[in-house]
Amino acid sequence: MRAQALRGGRNAICGSCPYRSRRCPQSALRRGLATHTKPQYHHVDIASRTPPYHKLTNKLKEVRRVLGSSRQLTLAEKILYSHLDHPEDSLLSGTNNGKEIRGNANLKLKPDRVAMQDASAQMALLQFMSCGLPSTAVPASIHCDHMIVGEKGADTDLPNSIAGNKEVFDFLGSAAKKYGIEFWPPGAGIIHQSVLENYSAPGLMMLGTDSHTPNAGGLGAIAIGVGGADAVDALVDAPWELKAPRILGVKLVGELNGWTSPKDVILNLAGQLTVRGGTGFIIEYFGPGVQSLSCTGMATICNMGAEVGATTSLFPFSPAHIPYLRATHRGLIAQAAQDVASEPIERNLLRADPEAVYDKVIAIDLSTLEPHINGPFTPDLSTPLSRFKSLVEEKDWPRTFGAGLIGSCTNSSYQDMTRSEELVKQATAAGLKPKADFLITPGSEQIRATLERDQTLDTFASAGGTVLANACGPCIGQWKRTDGPKKGEPNAIFTSFNRNFPGRNDGNRATMNFLASPELITAMSYAGSTTFNPITDSITTPSGEQFTFSPPKGSDLPSTGFAEGNPDFLPAPGIPDPSVEVIIDPNSTRLAKLDPFAVFPNSELASLRVLYKVKGQCTTDTISAAGPWLKYKGHLPNISENTLIGAVNAETNEVNVAYDVDGTKSGIPELAKRWKEMGQEWLIVAEHNYGEGSAREHAALQPRYLGGRIILAKSFARIHETNLKKQGIVPLVFANESDYDLFHSCDEVSTRGLLDTLRNGGKGEVELVIKKGDKEVVVKTKHTLSEDQSAFILAGSALNVLAIRAREELEEITRSAELTD
């Protein structure tokens, strides 16, 4: 088994470290430098991290006036509607005078905060810079977590990744300084864990450029994953539009016990809902079982709500929130939230009204819930542990697995790690070592330093575990796997991650990633067997005895508080400095300023061609792969070289093989580029849930850049459908799904009614006309275009609209100043 010790390799790396001109984050990897004081927390602006409770409760009062005092609201509705720019306009337009808001109203919202990870922040900032504003309108943060490769361990991987991505980190750091954005350097932690520890709070509304932003809902926030263009709305103080979600209530009763963990709640729910079942819904948890969950456990559940397509997920204000806020140096926020939560119900922002009605309710009994394993290849294939062995045998899945990976943004809390540690101690005492590679990803420097102080990392290292950097790493494909399987060779891994699409983790589409809780993975790693059940099965020790695990135990929070680690991982204050020059090398292959997309023509779209007819699942990973491609996130022409390379051809079953009109065979990006050079615009035809997965707006930007105009699908994932509209691509849905069979690659297609629909603010029907020789075939479609979204498409993109508005506002400010003078 390949296993790396925790320590080593520290003295050979700092000489070439790109951060040597300033305080070096690599020094945080020298374990002795972890500190237990609060060196910089007194500089934190707690006010900017506290939701504007007074403003929100007043807005809730206005909402009550608009809807009537007898209207019963869910928690999600209270928080959402209290962030409306103009409640009356949003709640009464097109909603039967407020009686049918859910699924109908276009909510114009003003979020409190924006968070961006390094891969998506590049394009978000390039778009923001195009607007010409001096600073962001709301507090914002950047978290460098996606571009750090996991291979040999943190000591080696972090400095190598810093050196390899210096250009991008310099760009992000300089832009953060210029525009007043808090910048968390590489190694500081994964965005969602850092947000939970620093920014999330009950009643907050936040946008994040990552689909797992709802992780913050574990602390009672409405946190929604979006593309960069959506984030720019908030950054420039433009209202952000959201179709009013329906509300799915999940009632929790009982209490978790034994091997069952919070992860099993969402693994079970994913099996009930499927990857499309939460689309258009906010998942709101309630019931007596909520009281038994830790804050970080609630975050784990909310994190994976993205896997069922939900807009977001959240928990009500809970007693567990108070100690967590205090432990993470936010006692003042805890007190403010307690004050709001104790208000009479009509003013209570943090609790649902007693007779609030959900569109659907699912009940889960925590007391009888069994550990689950989900996968492979999709996060909604959910199997109770007791039935997993028989399923492995039935499906002839691999009987052994090569790696067990715990941690990530989903499961790297102190509770997760100490429960796993307790199992490692049991096995070590019996003389056992893991039979599968065992890799651990701390979610943040705060978690890492605390685990080091409490000797949890030593426990993992002594067992042969590899502690990776505080970053996404293998979860998003940043994993240089060295344990043996060849490309295309079926094999298995177990992870505590949130997503397991083919090829996502190691680039091998044959790798079967099974999702489970960290403690279950830890125990199974000692057997190295996919059929091992740690509740019932035993392992033979070196002395020949039979060893059986006892149920794991852990601690919600460290008894002596969190250790903060190296202060170099803390962000600088978010104070704009207009004198800073944003660093972009004009000859860069990784960063390129954006050129505006062309406006919509003054006509219907005529003579489009079908570039590709996609078969089956088409995720944002399929459309814009991650892994090694992450280095081009800030360079649209270069990253467009990976467009749809994971898509299966519905006519030939080939992957990334497209055919031109004359039969010429090529990859999809090559054909798209060839057509772009010819001025031939195109459309994609696809099946259900097109664009499921991450909030990756490149999956919309790249097709638009290469000449894509329309995506026609049986259904769309929420975030991706919005991203398409923001970039000027028209998403259409088959009125009759069987019409999918009418389309073939290279078919010539024109629109009918699209121009009028856009000019009428989304009111109207759109048909597609396929030219079949001398005949025409008319295909009816459906759409969800709003007035604002129609304006985006007519202007060429949402960014074009924002840039025009920003210029007009700056001109008005200049005129006013001149008149004053």
C-alpha cells in the first residue's frame, strides 16, 4: 500500500516558494507553528459578518403587510422575502395577487454577501472588472481551494500547487486588494468550511460561485450556488433574480445513534428524491430531530442538497448554533441571533410560522435510519449498508477498493474526524493497518491545526494515512492517483465527498466512487473490501484473533476550543485600494480579459445546425471538465478546448466524437471551432437534467464563445439553466419529449417566435423548425424566460446589461459632482 508519512520534505521547498517576498503560507505546514491564540481575530469586522437583523425584521414586517398578517410563512420564505428589493413588485406580480408565489414569482433579491472559490472567481472577477466599479457593493471573499493537487501530502502538494498557479493567485490577490475583497490564500481551507467558520449566520442570504454553497444552511443561512455572472449582480448592487422556489419540508424525528451519521440523512434523501427531485425546491428541515444534530452535521446535510438539484437547503435556528458561533469567535452574532429568535412569531425571522404549509413533506426517523452507501457514478443510487454486500455481488462490482478518502467540504468537521480517529485507535490497538490507501483532507487550517493539537493527525499518520492540503483536491479531480488502476480499468474507491460522476475524481471513467460517511469509510479501509460491514463483520488480526469495531464516538466541538493555526492563512481586511493594479500578463495562457458577446440579431435565428445530440447524463463536468483544465478557468479561449469532451453521441455511442456535414470526424471542440470560423452558429440537443452538478458557469460560457445559441433539452438543472441565460444562450425544453428523436447531427434548424418572445419580456411561444430536405418539421418547445433574462439575451449577455448600467450610474455621479461644484 502506498502511504505517506505526515511529516517530511519541509526544508527543501521554501527556497523556491513564490510567496517568499511576503509572509509564507507554507510556514503553516511546519507543524510546530500552529498557534492557539487569536493573533488577528480582533481585526475582524464582526459588523460586516453580522446579518442586518434590524433591516431584515423591518422588511419582514413589510412582507406581512403586502401578503396579509394571517399568511403563514416557512423559514425559507421569511429569509428570502426579507431580502427582496421591492417586496410588493416581486410578490404580487404574476402570482394571483400573492396567492400563488411559489413557482411563479420572479424574486428580485439583495443578498448580504458573496463568496467565490479560486477557479470560479477568475471569471467572476473578469466580468466584475468589465463593469468599471471601484469596489464591491457587498462584502465578498475569495477562497483558494480548487487549484491544489492532492498526491503526496500537504507538505509537498501545497508549495508545488502554489508555484504552479502563481499567476492565478497573484491575479486574484491583486484584484481582491483593489476591490476590497477578503482573500483567503491557498491552504487556508475549502470555501464551504471557511464560510461556515467565518461568514454563515442565521438569517443571512449569500450567493456563492460553487454549487455546494448551501453548506452554509447548516447555520441557518439561505446560501445559494450560482455562476459568476449571478455573483456579479450582487457585487454591483443589482437585484439578483430567482424564480420563487417551492418548499420541500423534511421532518426529522428521533435521534441518530451507533454508526449512523448526518451524512446518512442526505444519502437516504438523495435516494428518495433522485438527482432531479429537488429541482425548483428549497429543502427546509424541521421537527424534533433537528435538536439532536450538531451544527456541522446540519451543514453536511445541506451541502449535499445540491445533489438532488435543490435551490438550497437550510435548518432553523438551533441550540447547536450558539456554541458553534461562540467557538468560532462570533459570540456577538450568537447573541444577536438569539435575540431575533426570541421575538414574537410575527417578527421572528429565524423560525417558521407554526401553521406554515410545505409543498411536499418527507419524514425521516433518525432513530431507525441505517448507514447508507451511494453510487457508483451517481449520488442518488442509495443503498442501506445491510444490503450493500448483496448488491456488490449482484452487480459484479469490484470486491476490493484501492483508496478510502475522508474529509472534503462535506465531511471534515471536528466531529467527523474524531469519530474516524476513534475507529483508527480501535484498529491500531488490535494491531491492524488499513488495506486500502487512506487519505485525509482537513477542511480548513482551523480544523487542521486543532486536529494536530489534539493529536488526531498523529493518529492518522501512525496508521499510514496521508494528510492532504486544506483544499478540494481529489474531490474535484485534483488528484494524482498512484495506486495502480489503468485508464478504463474498473476499480472502486470510497469517499466522504458529495459527488461521484464518472471520471470526476481521477479522470478514469471506470472508477466507481461510493459515497459514505467518514467513519464508515475509515472502518472499511481496514478490510479493503467493498462487501465488509463493520457493524456485523470482523477482521482477522496479525495474532489470528477476530476483531470487530465498536460504534464510533466523537466530539461535536473541541473541549479546549479551536486552534487557529498559522496567522498567514487569515485574510487581509476587505478594504478597497484603488491604487492597486490588477495583475494580468497580456501574453498569459491562463488569464485573458473578456470581450463582450455580440447582441442578439434583429431577426429570428436561422440556419442553425445541430452540433451534437447528447445521450444520457450530461453534467457540467461533461460540458467543462475540471482536473487539469482548472488552470484555464481565467482564459476562455483555452478552456473552450474541453467543451463537451465527456458527452456521449446519441447516434454512435462514441464519446467526444462529432461529425461535420460532409461526414468529417473530429472532437466536439474542433468541430465547434471550425463552425465558428465559418460563421455557422449551432445548437445542442440533450436529454434530462442537462447541466446537473456544479455551478460551473464555464459550461455556459464555452458554448457561447464557440457559437452556441440554443440548448434544447428534456429538462435542465437550475443553476445551469440560469447560467445559459446570463451568457446569452437560449435554453428550451421539449414540449413533447418524444420529439428528441426527430433531431440528428448537422440538421438545419431555425427559430419561430423567439425574437417576439424576447422583445415581449419572455411572453410568447417558441418553435423550432427542422429542415428535412424539401420538408419542414415543427417542434414545439417550452421556456422559463423572464423579462430580465430576455433582456440579457437581447443584449448579448447579462454582463453587457450590467456594464451599460454601471457606466450610466458613473456618468450620473460625475454629472452630479459637476453640478455641485
